[in-house]
Amino acid sequence: MDLRRSSFYSTLDLVPHLENYASTLPHQQSRGRPSLETLRKAFEEDDAGIEVPDTTAGSVSSLPVTDSGNGESKGPQEKAPVRFGWVTGVMIRCMLNIWGVILFLRLSWIISQAGILLTCLIILMSVTVTSVTALSISAIATNGRVISGGAYFMISRSLGPEIGGPIGMVFSFANALACALNTVGFAEVVCDLMQEFGVVMVDEDNDVRIVGVITVTMLLLISLAGMEWESKTQILFFIVLMVSFTNYFVGTFIPPSPEKQAQGIFGYRSEIFLENLKADWRNGNDFFHMFAVFFPSAIGILSGANISGDLKDPATAIPKGTLMAIFWTTLSYIGISATIGACVIRDASGNVTDILTSNITDGCVGVGCNLGWNFTKCKLSDSCQYGLANNSKVLGQVSGFYYLITAGVFAASLSSALGFLVSAPKVFQCLCRDKIYPYIGFFAKGYGKNDEPLRAYILCYLIAVVFILIGKLNIIARLISNFFLCSYCLINFSCFHASITNSPGWRPSFHYYSKWTALFGAVISVVLMFLLTWWAALMTFSIIFFLFGYVNYTKPKANWGSSVQAGTYNMALSYSVSLSGVEDHVKNFRPQCLVLTGPPNQRPALVDFVGSFTKHISLMICGDIITVGPSASPVLFLTAAAHHFDCMVKWMKKRKVCSFYTPFTAESLRVGARHLLQASGLGKLKPNTLVLGFKSNWRESCPESIEDYINTIYDTFDHNYSLCILRMMDGLDIYSHYEFEVNHGFESDEYAENDHKEHSEMKSVEDISDKDDSDQTRTVFQSDQGKKTIDIYWIADDGGLTLLVPYLLTRRKRWRSSKVRVFIVGDEQNMDERLKEMIALLKRFRLDFNDVIVMTDSEKRPHSKNLSRFVDNVAPFRLNDEQQDGISVEELRQSVPWKISDKQFEAFRLKSERKVRLNEIIRRNSQQAALVLVSLPVPQSDCPSALYMAWLDALTCGLHCPALLIRGNQQNVLTFYCQ
């Protein structure tokens, strides 16, 4: 009941509570916050004084009962899944992965080559990269709840599936290979130990394979036992390492025996420390080669983040545990580098007879001479087998007990291998559940209380076994380092990109980061990729780009609120604002169309036609004017409109139409169109052309709807818009297949008269939307037009829009082969002059329209049959005022303004005949055309709407191809100047 606590505004208006925001998490449902519709319902008080919804005001959606979350009422409480804190879950796990075999087997060799100073610099450079990355991880991990998936989850939710998908695939594979590498490292140490005792199973190479397969199988069994057993195993490894380190540091204070001195171990000596401070490069090695050898030891910082789904509080555990792990491991690396460099010389023979028996040091070379040993012979002949430069087991020889260091090597390699074996399936499982790539959903299934990815464990195990059997993994090792560096790069870039986009959703609770350090980390990671192994870097990026191309092509349905979306919004907003300060120029004119489509899926031909010349070129807005009565409830319409909007957007996306969709409720077509003309668009991204469908049933329509339609055309010109009216032989609407329709402005005259009918119509919208979302009706504009013609009847100079639209059409693949013909008005006396003038004008416009035809017979009287048809069409709309008795013409006009008086009919007779005559010419010349464009006559203010409607019908009737009545706003949209 506490979760249902009401505010003092209303008993239904709840106080803020955490559970109300659970719907923002994946696979969660809303917890019961009432909608605005529910809060706005009329309420009545019951006998107890409690407000209850008034059921007469309409149905109210019921509020779901909030579960208390304890699960006690559902039966016995199940055992909670294992969750780890920041110490066992992150810090120890990261430290174990950072303390790898490189610490025990390669660090002494790096010191012998680079010296103590440069070795510390290499360590600090690696720590810089990992620390910056850890800060970025901490920022991302504290910007909302992190579930399973680790680095992949963070990158994908920050940069989107296009970047996250490739990284998830590569990162999972890299972890599986890293498991194989560490297992082989363990197997090699075991085989070396076996050889010391004279034990050989088959041969050197196959022994490594056998031990490696057995080891990774044992690690798999530990992983399959569950995270609890895996964690206990890691703690055991950690204890062994602590004992091993203690054993080493104690050993540095034990006075060395003559046998150890012969091996170059003398305890803490200042002369040895000073000698080892400087670099001594051998065999062509250099600083970056040493860095490349050492850096893989630092790739374990993501081990804690990769099991984020098994942490109690990832937002706290990941930052604290990762940074503490880096701190302690850095101290250990620097401490071991300084102590081993102060105790052991670079070269020693291991022969106790090389001790100096007198103070004579003539011919003796090296710091050993000052310590009573002469290793000159083996040093000059490169036959020394001991010392920092020659023996990888120096740490064991320095320590108090040699085999404790061997146990440390076992613990370091096995803990790293186990960590990677656990990380790879966890990341891959999250990737599979996001359904970004096909055929991998099988591995998404989890088992048990911890949702263990058992199938992914088996897959990772098989990959590791395959590469263990290959055995030679030096090349793969370099590729793995590049994979991890690529992940670091994208993690840092994710943090940087999220910061610069200024998204309100970027609110990390970890504040100790900077977008510039994140950018530095991203850049330095890329630089290191190429400095370490340039060919591996190229291969890594090639794989990433290939996977990126696939995801970008398939466009998975994933919306994670990424920073890429925020950046796109910022760019669009910035460019839109900057465009507002730029004056329009004729060279940059684009026909930005407001298309009154109604529901776009009901008039696909109109949508396809406008999309043919606006796609990737200019703005297109599909306006859907939903006519409602004055007594209609806006709540009912707005509730249905939300679902309707989503359906229309999905329909256009599926049809690959680049358009916005804007539904608008209004009492009539004219009112809605007038508002859209004024309010549509943003800044310079504002429509300048209105596109309508032709009202083909105007003769059967009620006069009010004709008046509404024609007044919309008048308003278009009054707002200085260009106008296009598309007419198809069979009409534009396909809603006749359904019982209802919505937009009454074109085809139907029935207005909603009561709330019940309006509500039924809104339900029908949803039905139509759902049906047409899956059924894409094919139109003539989706077909190849072949070598048909596009005929332009440029009767009036409108600024060039009549030429620009067909030119834009011919740039499309479907219209590219079409030939454009331009028909102009002229007479026989000046026909040649008019022809040359128009051809010259078209050339200066740089339009490849070479076929110009002069119509010399346009002034002729039309055939009597066609003229009679026109008179018959307007007859029902004649006022016949001469036959009315006792009623003035003005009174008749005021009562029926759309009708045509006898005086008006005679005044416009000549214009009417010219429209009929032009139609005869069009039908004669353009029956086989793909498209006919005709200059739209501009109506005079005293022209009755019915007469103007008859003119539009007369111009385009009888054509078997689409016809477009088009008119610019009398301003130039074409120019032949360069400025």
C-alpha cells in the first residue's frame, strides 16, 4: 500500500516512487502511474469520500496492482542469486588478470633490456592508458544501471548497435583467445617443470597441447559449477599469489649463497641498482618492442566490468574495484622492478669457479668484477645462462622458496585463463540477446539462478581448445592486444562522445573524469595499436568495419538512447539554426513539399510520386488532416492518434519513404490545411509547396466539400505557396477496400455527427494502419518508366517550378530513360521564333530538354461534344438566377456561394473553352506519356468554386497516365547565372 500512496492533489495522483521508473529498464512493464487521460476524467465521491472515476465519462484504464516484490505470497522463496561486492567481484578479479605470467617470466628480461628507469616509464605509460580507460568505464557504469555484458553493454548503449555489435563480437572472441593463451602459458611452465624431473609424455609440443586441453577442461568444469565456485577458486589463486609475493620480497633480504651469487644474485647492492638503471638494448630490441611485450599484462582491467550482471551494485563496484586494482598492481610492478633490478646483474655464468680469488681485476668486464666475480668470458661469448637478460626464472631464484614462485606462476596464469573463460560467455550472451547478428540466438539462453550462459561456455571452451591445439600463438597474441586496445579506444570515445553531445541523459554519478582525458585515451589507444603491430591493427579495423557494415545495412530494431542519437540531434539542431540566418538563394531552391495525403498508406501513389523527386533532396511532410466535429472528445482522437502515428511511421519506413508524418485534427480540410501551411516545418526547413490529390468525385460531392477543397487552394496561393495537384486515372485512394475512411477532404462528404461515429472512425484508422503496415501496395511510380515521355505543358510562366520537378524526376533511376517534351503556346506567324527562344532558355537553364513543341492551334474552338460535356458537368452547380422570381442574385449568392450565376458563366465562357481545348491537345499528344504536367490556372477571387473545380477536371480528364497540375509562386526557382 505504501507504493500506492497518493499525493494530496488527487487519490489517483501518486507520489514519486522508484518503481514508477522501472519501465525504462529492458523487459520491464510500467508499474501503474496513471495516464494524463485518467487524471483528467471526471470524478465522483463515493459514500466514504473517496474519489472514483466517473464511468459515464468514458472507460478508464485500470491501474495495475503493484507487486511488493518479496514473492512471499507466491510460494516458497527461491534462493537469491550470488552477487559480489567490489572487492571479490572487481578488485581481486582485475588484480589476478593483471598479475599474469609476464610479471613472473618476462618482467626481469624487460628490465635487463630497458633498464629500471625505462621499465618504470613503460609501466606508467601502460597505467596511464588503463587508468584513463578506467575513469571512462567508471563514468559510463555510473550513468544508469549496468546489467550483464560488461564492455560490450557499455559501448553498445553509449554508441549504439552499429559500434557496439562489432566490438561485442570481437571482444568475446578476444577473451576466448586470451583464455587459450594463458592456458598455454601455464602448460609450458608445467612442461618445463616436468622436464626438470625427467618426465615426458610424448614430445615437447604435444605435451603442451595435452596439458593445455586438460587444464582448460578443468577450468570449464569450475565455470559450469557456477559463479560461486568460480569466485572461491579466484580467491584461492589470490591467496597463493599473496604468499608468492611475500616469499619473493622475503627472499630479497636473505643473504645469497655462493651458488646464487654465481647465478648473478647478490642481494641489495647500490652498484647493481645504478648499473641496471640504464638501458642495454640487445638483439635489435627497442623501447616500443619492450612496451609491446609488457602491455598485454594490463588488459585485465575489464575483468570486473565483464561480469557486471553478477555484481551487487555495478555503479559502485566497477569504479572503486577497477581503480584500486590498478593502484595496487602498479605498486607491485614498480616494487618488483626496483627490487629485482637492485639485486640481480644482467649476465652471470652460474659457474662457482668464476669467483675472483684475489683483488686483481685486470681484463674483468661488468659490475660483477666489483662484487668478486668474473663473468667476462660468458658475457663476451654470449653464453651466459643466468642473470636478468638470460634467465626467465630469476624471481624464483631470488625468492626464499623457489617452488612458491612456481605456484604463483600457476595461480597467475590459471586465474587469468579462468577470468577470460568467464568473461567471454557473459559478454557473448548479452550480444546474442540483443539480436544484432543472425544465427547466434541459440547461445543467449541462461540457466539457473545466476542466468549462467552454459551454451556460451561450451562455445568459448571449444574455441580455446582449437587454439591450444594449434599451439603456435605468437601471432594471435599480437592480434589479441589490438582487440583489447580497440575496446579501450571505443570505451574512451564513448565517454567523450556522450560528454560533448550535452545529452540531458548523460548524468554519471562518478565525477572524476574529463572528456578530454577520455579523448586522449581513445587517441593513444589507436596510436599504440599501430606502434605495437601495424598489421594486426589493420586487421582489427578491417574486422570491425566489416561487422559495422553488416549492422549498418541490416539496421536492427534497437533503441538504447545512444550518444550517437544525441549527437545527431545536436547536429540537426545546430544546422537548422545556422540555416535560419542564411538568405534564400535561387540556386539552392528545393521543392519542400507539404503533402496532404491523409493516412499515407491510403494514398501510396501520392506518397510515391512526391518521394520520387524529394528523396535525399528536399523536405517532405505527409499531412493527415483528421476531420472531427465540434462536439468530438479530443481525448478519444489523441489516444487513437498515438497508435496511428506509429503505424504510419513504420509504414513509410518499410516503404523507404523519406518523409515526416504530421497528423492534425480540425473541423474541416481547409482549417487543417491552413494551420499546417502556417505551422509546418522548422526555420528554413519549411514547406514551400503544397501537394494535393485531385478530388475525382467532385460531381457527386456535396457543395460544401467542393467549397472546402477549392478554398484550400485559395489559401495556398494566399500564403505564397506553390501548388501541385496529382490526378490518377483510377484515383488515389485505396481505402475503398475497407469499411471506413478518415480524411473527408478529397473523396467523401460524410462528416462525423456524433461521438459514437467519430470513435468508430478512429478505431477504423487503427485497423487500416495495422493492415497496410504489412501490405505495401505497389504503384506506377515504383515501376521503371522505360522510354516513355514526360510531357510538360508550360502554359504560364510560374518561375520555373513546372520545369524543375520533371528535371528532378529524370535524376532518378526509374525515370532516367524518359524523354522530356516541352509544349508551349504560340501561333503560326512566330512559331520558329518562339521555338528558338524556348530552346535557348532551356539550354541556359542547363536542362537537357531538347524536344520543344509549339502549339499553334490552342486558340481554336473546342469540339462541340467536349464543350457540351463541360456544360453538362457544371449544370448541377448553375444558379440559373434568370429563372428565379422575386429573389435577388445577391441573396442567392450568399446562400449558395459555390454556385455559378448566369452572368459569371458567360463572363468566364472563353476561359472555360480554352481549358477544354487544351485538354483536347493534351489527349491528342500525350496518351502514351508516363506523366503529364500542366500549368495550373490561378483562380480569380470572383471565380465560383464549382466552376474552378470544373476547369481542373476539364484540363486533366480522359488521360490514362498520371497528370500533375502544377503552379509555382511566381518567384524564380531556376537561374542561368553563377551568383
